[in-house]
Amino acid sequence: MQATIEKVSNLERRLNVALPIQEIEAEVESRLKRMARQAKLAGFRPGKVPYRMVQAQYGGQVRQEVLGDVLQKSFGEAVRQQNLRVAGFPRFEPKPAAESTQEVQQVEFSATFEVYPEIVLGDISGVEIERPLVTVGEAEIDKTVEILRKQRVHYHDVTRGAQAGDSVLIDYAGSIDGVPFEGGSATGHSTVLGEGRLLPDFEKEIVGAGPGEERSFELTFPEDYHGKDVAGKTARFEVAVRQVAQPHLPALDAEFARALGVESGGVAQMRSDIQANLEREVRRRTEARVKDLVMKGLLENTSIELPNSLVQMEMERLMEGMRRDLAQRGMKAEDMQMPTEMFEPEARKRVALGLIVSDLVHRENLVAEPDRIKALVHDYAESYERPEEVVRWYYSSPERLREVESLVLENNVVEWVLARVKVQDKPTDFDDLMGGRQQ
């Protein structure tokens, strides 16, 4: 076997391989003879099939398998000898007959591939990182308690007119120029006034109406209404209010505390647990924001050329991930146009960060120590009712542990960077860090 490697571009290489035909044919013959000892063909006993018949039926397939195996082996040996780090998968191609000078004696192939780039990290000492500084106090606990109460709201029927916050059960029928339109009618429709489930002008007409009362009114749909058939048009609605119920929040008592998992029913213990959960969430969001800023600093201060093969693979992974997400939402991904190019910016960012982080981990020996992996697993588990089961779940799967290990490696890189940049703690509003919360 003869093999040479040529440089096509900064990252692209081409391996040229010349394989002696006699070696290939010898291996093909060896495999066919082994097959003949076990082959089963109609009219012959197992192992008694003539070699020529086996050769005629399986020769082409076996020859392709031999060529593939030899190419893979020669490719592996060549890149090891050259100490090359291959990015992505090689593309094997037979050399055109005109390029071969020994057509009878050898078969020539080429393997085109990319190698990992050299990564040059610039001076990051001037990078400034603002670390959010958030305090969890009584106000944050009170607000969280109210959110939890609203999530457990229940309704009692009333005979008065409906008002904001009430749950109403209605029948309605809409028409445009006397003609009913699709989606314009419903029976037994339940909604909570003020939550924006219906158009504001529609809700306004219901306010004040009590059980058994009927309302008739006209409504003009907004020009940007999602229903294109009725956008900008005026419809007439006939509405019958069947039921009005006012909201009641659960009392702050032992029953409420137990509903939140506090077995003792102590309200003070409930507030303490809420504070601990909020502080844990604040820490995680702070770490996430700092990590984003660190990765942004690394991207902006690192010179790197990306292998196209890795970018393409990441684009396809992102697209497949979106398809799965759409399927889980009950949508048909095939009905949506998703050109691969739409994922390119995010793919390039992910590939670049992956290469930079991997290089720093290797160069600075930022290994994921077992103790740190264990600590992160236990930190995740603390968010669940039975932490010990979550810990066992992680440690029962090498794949899940590898995911945790990757996060530990990223955290190690973040710590390495923070020790070399300018970090300033910035007092931050609780809701700003949390990105807004359900009210």
C-alpha cells in the first residue's frame, strides 16, 4: 500500500492511497472461501455450494467490503503516522482512471477530510464581567407565596355581574354580514376575565353580565389578528352568560403548607423552604448568566477557523432537535420549511465554543474531578422531593454522568477565565435576574 497526504487548504487534507490489486483479490478470495463453507443455496447442502457459484453471487459485495475495510485501515494508519486530528468524517472517492498510471497493478483512492484548527486565545485580561448580585428577602418570599397561592386558586359560583378575575362560562355565536364564520362560535366556553385569553373588546362586553344574562354587540378584529379571514372585519356576537365564579385563594395555613410538601404543616418552615429554593435558583441563574458572559468573552478574543464538516453536523443536529420539539408539540415538522442555513449562526457559535473549551481543558488540565461531578449531581437532586432517587438515576447511566462531566468541565473553564478577567458584582433586581415570573 502507498499513501500520501496533501494539504488542500488550511484545514482540508487529501489522503491518496494506492492498493495492490493482488492483495485485494487475495483477501476477497479468502473471505469467499470462508463463506462457501457456510453458504446455503437451494439444491445444495450447507457447506457444499461450489466456490464459483458463491463467487458469482457474492463476489461484488465482498470486494466492496474488502475495499472499504482496507481504505479505513490505511486511512487510520496514515493519520496516526502524520499525527493528524481528524474533524468530521472523511469522504472517500475512487481516482479517475485517467489519473492512474498502474491501472492493472493497483487501485487508487483518495480520502478528503478536515483537521482540527489551531486555537489562539488572545489577551482576556481586559474582559469585564458583571456578576449579578441578588438578595432574597421577605419581599421575594412574599411574592413567591402569592404566586403559589394563585396557582392553586379555586372558584365559587356567584349571582352578581362578572368582573376582572372571575371565571365565566359562556355560549357565543359570531357572524359577519349575517354569515357565521369558522371559529366564531362555541358552547360552554370557559375563560378567566383579564387573563387575555379573549380579545379585550370582547371581554369588555361581558363585564357586568350575570348568570343567565345575554349580550349582543359588534366587534372589529385587529388588522394583525391571527385569523387572516376575519382580520380587520367587523363581526356581530350573541353571547349568553351561563355561569360566573369568583376566585378564592387558599389560606396561608397548615393545609396550604402541606400541599407544598411541608409535612409538619408549619408556615414558617414553608417560608424557609421557599427561601432556600429561591436562593438556589438565584445561584443557578447567576452562574448561567456569568457563564454566558464568559463564553462571549472567549469567542470575541479567540482566533479560530471552523471546520465546515463540524459546522454542517451541528446544523443538522439543531434541525433534528427542532423537528423533535415540533413533533412533541403536536406540529408536523414536514409542513414547515426549515432550510439548514437558518441554523448556521447558532451552529458556528456552538462549534467554536466546543473547540475553545476543549482546548482549554486539555491545555490547562481542567479535568472533571469525581468529587465535583458528585457535588453537581447532588445539587441537581436537591430540587426534587426524593433527592436520593435522583442521585441513583444519574449514577445508573454512564451517558447521563458524561453529560454532568461536560458541565463540570465548562464550569472549570469558567472559573479559569474568571481568575483572569475583571469581575464586578452588580446589584440586580430579583425579577430582572429571574426574567419575569408568572403573576
